[in-house]
Amino acid sequence: MSAAQRPPETEAPGIVRWDLAASAAARLTPPGPRMSARAMQAAVASMRRHAEASVDHVHRITGLEAARDLRDSTVLVVDRAGWSKANAQAFQVLMEPAVEALRRRRPEQFGAAATALGGTATAMEMAAVLGFLSAKVLGQYDPYAGLVSAVAAQRHPGGRLMLVAPNILTIERELNVEPEDFRLWVCLHEQTHRVQFAAAPWLREHMIEQINELADSLMGHAETLGARLTEAVRSLPGRGSGTEEPKASLGVVGLLMGKREREVLSHLTAVMSLLEGHANFVMDGVDASVVPSVRTIRRRFERRSELQGSLDRFVRRLLGMDAKMRQYSDGQRFVSTVVETVGLERFNRIWEAPGHLPTEAEIHAPERWIERVLGPAAPLRPAVRAPEPPKMW
């Protein structure tokens, strides 16, 4: 029985106690800014208003008709604990198929004592990650909410767009920018993600399949971890012939993967680069007529990322957040180049089918995607180099 079918109170022991992860993350996260109940209510209403107002702008910039319909998702303004709980639920749903497969293959690993101890330890590790991220993320579109609802006994007909109110308020104060402008700017990014999944209704299932395959493969080959770790150490830069540099660039997890696992990870990386880059493309498509202080916001937001403390930078690298930052810039350059070359309407063919998604190599060489998907006869115009995008969380 899957997690989507099993009632939470009768859930079988698992490798992670997700409820504990969510509650512990809520305790670990720092408090948000202090403000009166009336001021917080006004801020929440403002964020909801901008989430709705951003829809027309996303439609105009993307040219996607899916932007017009808001019925496919729910807008939630949440606190840090709420964000942690939502993501713990999402991780549970995404990991469940792989956990069930491992449970069938190795039932001895799922005894009550083993899973109680291991599930608690893993939950605390997950809580530390969620607690750190919950104070960083400004907004998030969760396309898996329809699946999460079965686990959490909540009603979400489709995806859900979450705005993390304490973080938005903290950053707008830190940057000393116009609050209403900043909130709209953030909503443009997150609404674009909603539109992407609405324009490509197959994308959610495609992502789930790829994530499940990767998780199942990694869990199913735990017995080879020692040998693969030895190989990983030998392949590190500075050891051996140095021919494993591309493999090493995937980080510690990538070093432990086999060929097929790295292929799936590469595909997921390319898709995430597309989604994040396309959202930044939309954000850069607004001008002062939409967000009057947009130039100031971009400049100060970019400057903020350069002033992060050494501990913060270390944790970001440890969690792979530096790689996510590169996804924003790599993906936006891909989108901008393709749109400048063939036009927005032809670029939007990317949402038609899984085979139209770019590979990781094509993200860095957009002309390859144009030739493969649109054909060698596609009329080309000189591409304009895209500016470095602002970094969003």
C-alpha cells in the first residue's frame, strides 16, 4: 500500500519519521520578524493580492495560455514551520515508491526496532536541512500537492504556490526596498513555475518517474556503497589521471552514482535549469511600468548574495545550493538565447512533450536544442547574450 493510500495513523515503519522531521525543523528554525497581528494580516493580504496580480504579467511575458487559469492551484501564505511541514510531506510522497520497493526486496531492514532507530536519526538530519532552508526560501511552487493531500488529509486539487511570509518580510527590510514592489517581484517567479506545470500537464508525472527511478536505484545498491566510495575517492580532482573531472563535478552524491543514475540526475538537472531559468527570464521581462523599483531590487538582491558569511556559504555548498544558483544563470541564458534566436512562440514548443525538454548539454549549447527539436531549417537570428540573472530563493 502506498503512502498516498495509507492513513497517517497506521503508517508502517519507514526509513524516515517524516512527522518528526517536520516538527523538529519547526523548532530549529529561527523566529521571523516581530510585528503586530494587524500588520502581519495586512502583509499576508498584500502577498495574496500580488500573487493574483502577477498572473497577467506572466501571461504577457510567456505567451502561455495556461497562465490565465488560476483554478489549477492553491495560494498559501505560510510561516517557516508551515513550509517545513509541506516539504516533509512532499519528500515522503516522492520517496515512498522507492521505500516500498526496498521494503519488498529487503524486509529484514524494516523491522520495528531498526526502523524506529534509523527513522529517528534520519528524521533529525532531514530536520536540520529543512530548518536551514525554511529561513532562506522566499516562495515555492509545489506541483506534487495533489499527491501530498492524500497523506496529509488536506484538500489541494492541483499544485500549491507557497509564499514564506517571514522570509519575504525579512529580506525586504534587509534590502530596504519598496515592500509592495518586492512582493510582486517574488510572486512573478513563483507564478511562472505554476504556469510551467499547467502548460505541460505531463511534467509532474515525468518528474516523479525520474525521481523515483533515481531514488530506487540508489537505495537498491546500498551493498556496493563501500566499493563505490573507494572509486569516488580515487576519482577526486588531483588523484589519478584526472579523467573523472565531469563525474566529480556532481559532488559527493554524484561520485557514488553509476552510469544510469548519473544520466537520470543529468536529466533532472537540465529540467530544473530550464524551469528556474525560465522563471528568471520572466522576472527580467518586467520593467518599471510593472515594478517601479525593479532595478534597485535586482541590484540590492544580487549584492546581498555576494555578502553571505563563510558559514552560510559552507552550508549552501554542503546542501548543493550553489548548484541550484548555477541553474538560475545557466537556464536563463538557455531560454534567452533560444527566444532571441527563434522567437517566443517557437520556444514554447518546449512544453509540448518530454522529448522536447533540453538535455544538460543542450542547456549549455542552445543551438543543439534548436536543431534537434525545431529542425535544421529553423530560421536563426543572431543571439543576444543574456545578462547575469538575479538569484532567487
